Amino acid sequence: MSNLFGLKEEIEKDEFIKRWEDSERKKDEANNTDGSAHENLERHKQYQGLRYYRVTLTEDGLNNLILPYHNHPNNKVSQGGEPFWRIISKYSGWIGEGLYDACVQQLCWLKHNIIKFNESEDLIEAEFMFVSHDGELAMFGYYNNQGENKLYAGNFHQFVTYGLWVKENCYKPVKVYYCKRG
């Protein structure tokens, strides 16, 4: 498990919720509301006994990351989730073909407003991204078990935006949140 992320720092649930709320508020103000994210946030407000951390996702972490089911007319991720790099390849191809729908427009907005390269630390900092080894904690009802040593993304658009950035530039670690049961 430790090869999937590093620099683990435990944080309080209140900090995790506040950062998430701030991120969703910023997206809402830009007309990029994500109903699934709001539903997931409300679940986490109700959850008890979870532990939250700030971690740096490694390259192994990306290679073992599963993204949630996501459906737009042209941009579909299968029920149960799919591997991160498969989704990045799909979106990269659609963008290359000029298929810009609302989802891709949101990715462009996120790239310019949420995802930032921190040169002094040589890593990516994002407004709010989170993962879990437990698909139900990441996004309730979105995942099938994909096997041992997998991470499940708790949000979709931010991870796709980060993946497209990596594809354009090169791998840089990204700071994300991690949650697990007590």
C-alpha cells in the first residue's frame, strides 16, 4: 500500500470537509456544478469513524487508480469504474478529435483554475482531490471491486484534468486527500 502514496499527514474531518466545500463552491460559482460531488460530500458529512490524510500520490498510485462511472453523451466510463490511464487515453483522443462537450469544457476550466504546478516542491497541487482504498468511501455506488492494491478516486473531473496535464508535460506527484475506515 505504501508505494501508492507518500508524505502521509493525518488531518481532522472538519478540515477535509471545509476544503471540499470550498472547492465545490468555487466550481458552483463558475457554473461547473457537479451533483455527484455534492451528494458524496453530504455522505462524508454524515460518516463517523473515518480517518482523513493529506498524501502525495505516486506514479504507482496513478497506475493503480480507478476512476468512477461517468456518463456524458460522448464520454462514457463503464459502470463499476475503469483504470485511470484508460480514461486519460479516451479523453485525450476525444479532445484531439475536437469533441468538446460540457464535460471537456469543465476540464479546461479546472486546468486553469484548480490544478497548479508548484515548481519549488516539484509537484501538482489541486483545489480538492481524494482517493480511498475503499470504493464505497470514494464514491458510494460507483465502483465494483477492482482487486487488491487499488485506489478509487473520490472525484472524476479533477483526476482527468490532472491526467491530461501529465500526458502533456510529464509525471509530477500530486497532493490529494485519502480517507479510510477507523
